[in-house]
Amino acid sequence: MTKSEIHPQATVAASAKLGEGVQVGAHAVVGEEVELGDGCVVRAHAVVQGPSKFGKNNVFHAFSVVGGDPQDYTFRNERTELVAGDGNIFREYVTVSRGTQKGGGRTSLGDENFFLAYSHVGHDCVIGSHTLFVNGATLAGHVTVEDFATIGAFCPVHQFCRIGRYAYVGASTVVTQDVPPFSKIVTERETKSFGVNAIGLERKGFSPKRLRTLKQAYRLLLRSKLNTSQALAEMRKTLADSPDVQELIQFVESAERGIVK
């Protein structure tokens, strides 16, 4: 039998229950009515609050807050809970809220879910198993995410929405309706270049002559009727004396993913 390892500077509530081999780091907090299964690791500065119950081998990284009070105006300290399975990973600054009485009183997580830094699971959510929440993925309350789904970086998901099994939500996509299983969705991107960062370059000491030359180059690249190769060729003919333009040409020619125009 392997005893729990609790750092002397950790805080563990008297009502907390720790399984075999649980590790609790310095300045970590394990709150009242928290149950941690065998092999769970609470890193330094992580906070696990209750009532909540976790299976085996869950890992809570620094400054994550898992099992916290629901972010709901109507919450009045009613008894609600978070229940999670085995092998979940909560990276830095992840937040997972307990349920609310009006939502059934429970937030639930399955097994082997990976929550990257700053992702958030709201109250009364139901998360399956083997999901991936990329940095900043955010669920409002009452959201269901089924097994093997991926929520991309900085994706907000509206309350009561469902994300189907194996669905993939691309980065920065706003989800306000259900996402069918096996699908791939992403917000349309129209990122455009607006030319030279003149004010910023001026503040960095670029002379008026350097700025004029760069503006000429960008007019060829963005506003002429020339394609990219033709624009670069014209730069070489008319602006070749400028080291800045040479740098721009070399950068564009070495781009493996294309450039923003």
C-alpha cells in the first residue's frame, strides 16, 4: 500500500478522502468533501474544491481550479457536485465548475480528457471521454461534449449546445448551435493585410525614406494587378537597393504556407 504524499505547505481539508499514492504539492489546496482516487497528482498551487469525486490518475497542474462554485447569478451555496472519471489532465489555469440545482446539480467528466491551459468547463456540463480542449476553449453552462470531440483554441460554446462524437471545432470558432458527430467546423477566415505598419516602424526609428520605400513595395504586393511572383520581380527591378525590400522578398519567397495579402 502506497501512502499519500502531502507537502507540508499544502492544505488538505479534514473531510477530504485521498486514495493510495495521491500526491499534493506545495501551496496546493484540496477542499472539503473532495475525493481523489488512487494515483491522483495535485501539483503546487492547484486548487481542487468540493463536493467533488475523481477517479484514478487525474493530474491537476499549477493554478488550475477544479470543482469551484458555479459561475451563476442564482447560485446560493446549494450542495452541488463535480464527478470525474480516470486519467483526466487539467493544465495550468483550467477551471471546471460544479453544477447548479436548476441544472441537475452535477457537472460530469468521463475518462482521459485533456484540458489545455485556460480552458473552461461551465456548470452542469456533461463531458464524455477522450476529448481535447485546446487552450482557451470555453464552455458555457449545460453544454454536452461527446467522446473524442476536439474543441479548438479560443472557441466559445453557447449554453445548452451539444458537440457530437468525434467532431472537430477549429480554432476561434463561435458555436451557437449543435455540432453533429464526425463533422469538422470552423469560422470562415478573412484575415487581410493592410500594408506597412507605418506608425509602429516610425516609433522604432525608421526614417521617412525607408517608410516610403516599404510603402512602394507593399503597393506592388497588395494593390497592383500583379500576382505575387510578378510583384516580387518588379520590386527587384525598382527597389533592389533597399535592404528592407530585400528582406521582404526573401521572406515571401521562403513562405511554405503562403502569405497574408
